[in-house]
Amino acid sequence: MMLGIQNLNLAGPEILLTVAAMVLLMIGAFRCGDSSRLVGLLAVIAMVTAGVMVIGLPKTAATTFNQMFAFDGFIAYTKVLVLAASVVTLLLALPWLEREKIARFEFPVVVLFATTGMLMMISANNLMSLYLGLELQSLALYVLAAFNRDNLRSTESGVKYFVLGALASGLLLFGMSFIYGFTGTTDFSVLSALTATQSPSVGVVVGLAFILAGLSFKISAVPFHMWTPDVYEGAPTPVTAFFAVAPKIAALALIIRVAEVPFGGAVASWQQIIIVLSILSMALGAYAAIQQTNIKRMMAYSSIGHVGYALIGLASNSADGVKGILVYLTLYVFMNVGAFAVILSMRRNGAMVEGIDDLAGLSKTNPFMALALSAMMFSMAGIPPLAGFFGKLYVFLAAIESGLYTLAVIGVLTSVVGCFYYIRLVKVMYFDEPVEGFDKPNTTVKVLLTVATAVVLFFFVVPAPLLNSAQAAAAVLFAG
């Protein structure tokens, strides 16, 4: 198959990021003096440019690289979301790394490679290209987790992530070998035609189960979540912020495409697995977070719970369900960016603090920061009319419309339990005796925190643009 210029354009954003990462690596290596800030800003510009390229591409379904790389409206939506999350978290990270005196030019370069892998994952139209993108992302994330190499907790988190990630990759490859062995193909289009016309064999079902297990590790779904609390706590805080948004979005987009495109005709084979993963994730996320005293570990269990809520939309197997996931993920980015902007500002006398008790009396020492974090916590808890309420509402409605009443009820109940640890932070900030105030946050944190707070508080005023975009993106997967 000839690669025309038009087809090659579909991979333009990935090509741009790859070239940019290599060029910035050379700039950092050969430029005299500290080049971390310059490389970081150029990396942000490269990702913004890639986002503009994605938006500018036609949204009609198309493939390139011998049908191994796909592009459509759903892929475009999730790619823009990943790029936006990467840009924002990198902007948060750069000043933090400088203050901690661990700013090195390699950080934004590794973020670029990780983001490139995420975009490749989302566009994968073959099990081989899926694995290529997944491993490019994973290898970069292992490095980021251990980026603060002089810190024992950071290096420990990197090793844990690497070991468990290797296990997940093994499960994924084992599942892929089953699929290829029983179908003779790794192409999504061919697999889609096979599952639409005949019932999947036992081997295909087993292979699909292993693939979902491997991918579940990437989104921290229970019981493949064991790495999450330790890595979230041990990794540098901006890396934790990055892990909480961009890789989660990319992996969820990939799971949605794997379930609905190559195995769209085998819903009965994967729906029950997704339902179990969703219930376990919601339950563990709700109950395990209650006893946490470290705010980063609390956010880790919170992210596990949110993955469970998002999987409700996939279990619904409908355009409305996928629309609910996309709305949920979009709002989740703002909520997490706001929460981690505050966590990154938890600095006292130049040293980072991470205890929930360190927030005591924040409403008196820094009223705006307390208000912003309260808005994020209430939104994550799903309190109306904040943005998080609508994220949960749409996935619950999709479950009800698909007849998954028990799943929706469990979702509501675990959401109520989760309110406890979110509102506990508000209680600590507003009703506990004040401790020494935090150092003054930088301008970047203030701006991003203001924007995130405004979106969370006032999303209900103009929800139509996001809802319409998510609806159009979700409809692509069910157009056939």
C-alpha cells in the first residue's frame, strides 16, 4: 500500500512530537549551561502545535501505514484531551522541578516521548501498533516515576512500576498471541468482521481476557491497581499529576477502541469483565481512601474509583455510554489539575509536605487555595451543580438505559461513601486549627488553579459545547 502525503498527514502530530523530542534532546545535550527551561517551553510549544494539527485534520475515518494507524472523530477528541493534559501538567512541573533543584532537560523530552506513545496507542488499528505505542509510553513513564534519582521513594516507585508494568506487558502479549493463534490476524478491521459474523472461540475469549487484564493495569483498575498508591506517593509530585490524567485518558480510550472496534461483535465476552472491573474499582477506591493520611495516596485511590465510574460507560456498550466517558474524562482533567495545583503548592519553608493534616486551617492562611481545593473535592464527590456531578450523571444514565441497574446503584452507593474522604479535606481546611501557612504559590499555579476552578464551578452554565463534541466523537464508534 502506497503512503500518500494525505495519508501520512494522519500521523503528522506523532511525527512532529518524535522529531521535536529528538531535536530537543540534542539541544539539551549540546547547549552550554542549564537548558531545562528552554527545552520545557519548546516541548510545550510542540505539543500545542500537535494539538492544532489534530484539530485541523478531517474527522472522517481513515487509515495509513498499511491500515495499522487509524484516525477519526473519536481518536481526534481523545488525542486533544491527552495533549491538553500533558501541556498543563508540564507547565505545572517546570517551576516545581526548579524549586526542588532537580530540573533537567531530559524531563520534558521524556514527557514528549510518553505523549507520543499515548497518541500512537489511541490511533492503533492493529495489535502490533497497539503494543508499540503502549511500550513507548510505558518506558517513558518508568523513567519519570524514578526521575528524582537521589530520592529513595522515587527510585523505589520507578522499580515497582517497571516490574509490575513488565508483568502487565507479558499478560498483554500472551493475550495477543491467543488472538493471533485462533484468528490468524492482528488487524482490527479483520477481527471486527470475524466477531460480527461468528461467535468467538474459547481461545479468542481467553486472549481477550488477557488483553483486558494487561490494559487494566494501565488504568489502575482493580485488581491490577497494586502499583498505584506507592507510585503516586513516591514519584515526584508533578509526575504523579501527569500519571493521574494523560496516561489514564489514553489507556481508557484504547480500551474503548479495543472493545468496540475489533471485538464489537463479542460484547458478551467482555461486558461481564468490564462490569466486574468497574464494581471492584469503585468499591476499593471508595473504602481504601478513607484511612489515608497522605494526600497523594488518597488521590491514588480516588483515581482508582474514578476509573470504575468511567468503566460504567463502557459496560453500557452504547454511544451514550462512550459519550459519558468522554465528558467524565474531560471534566476529570480539570478536577485533577486543580487538585494537584494545590498539592504542588503545599510547601512550607521551602520543603514539600504531603499530609492531609498539613491543610489544617488553610481557609484562614490562604482562602483562595482553600476555596479552589474545596471546589475540586466537592466536584470529585459528585455534588451538584459542580462539573463532577455531570460526569457521573451521564455514565449512570447510560447504564440505566442499557438495563444495568445494579451497576448504576453500586456506582451511586460507592459515590456516597467516597464523599466522606473528599469532604474530610474541606473539614480540615475550614474547621481545624490553622497550622503554619504555605509558601506563596507561583504565577503558573495561580492561573491554572483559577481556570480549573472556574470550569468546575460554572460548567453547568454552558455545557452544550462539550456535550455536543463528546456526542459526535462517541457516535463514530457506533456508526456501523
